[in-house]
Amino acid sequence: MDDRTGRNAARQCGLAVVGTIGLLEQAAIRRLIELPTVLARLRQTNARLDPELIQAALARNQARRQSR
């Protein structure tokens, strides 16, 4: 859930809140997806994603791949 009200409600219920990019990063860590490919495809949609968050996620992904 990406809207602020939903996130706040989830936190009040003690639930962990993870955004779209965070969820995709977790999938990449588990080697379920190739993060750069999925993010490139997602950018072609009408999804509202912060470009700085995308770049940070790609940098973390690259660092993880280099440390393997």
C-alpha cells in the first residue's frame, strides 16, 4: 500500500511497511528477479517512483552483486 494513510494505519497495527522498491529489492536479494530489468520495466508504466530511490536501490544492488 503506497498511500500515506494506509502506511500510517499499518504502522499503528504494528505491521512492517515496505514500499514497491523495497519489495523488489528483497526479491532481488533472494535472486527471484533481476532488479535493473524489473525497475526499467516499471519505469515504463504510470507508477510514481522517486528517481533518487531507484538510483539508490540500483547502487545497493550493484554493490551486493560485486560482493558475491
